[in-house]
Amino acid sequence: MTVFIDNAKVMAKGQVTIPKDVRNVLGVSNGDRVSFIVDGNTVRIVNSAVYAMQVLQQEMKGESGKAGLETDEDVANLISEMRKEDESR
């Protein structure tokens, strides 16, 4: 993990340009969205798409076991069953 410090000036309307090195680390470019995670007086800026996926993965943790999907074969069988149902419609 590379640690570095960068800074930016807050403009009149509260806008800040995210420094290029930070954008590269976050994997964001023009039109992408970032999320601000505030914890006390600390703020983390994260790539919104990556953060949403991490939250979803955390929420879904353990759900495959509850559905009886323990192995790759279980998943393949479920997909086959779903495809058969679609073909019969």
C-alpha cells in the first residue's frame, strides 16, 4: 500500500479538484462518482462503484450457503435449472 499526502484548494462553491494521483489510485475519471465516508473528523473518499460492490458483497456474505450453493457445481446446476425453466416458457 502506497501512502502519500496531496492537497487541493476549496473553491467558493465548495468544489475541490481531486488531484490526478488520487484519481488514479481511486480509479476514477471524468463522469465517475465518488462517495465521502465521514467518521468523526475523518473523511475517506472512495470510488462509488467500488464501494457499492463492497457493501453488496458484505450484505450477501453467507447467503450462498443458506441457498445450498456450497460448490461451483451447485452454482452450475442452479444455472442449468434456470436455463431449462427459461427455455420452457
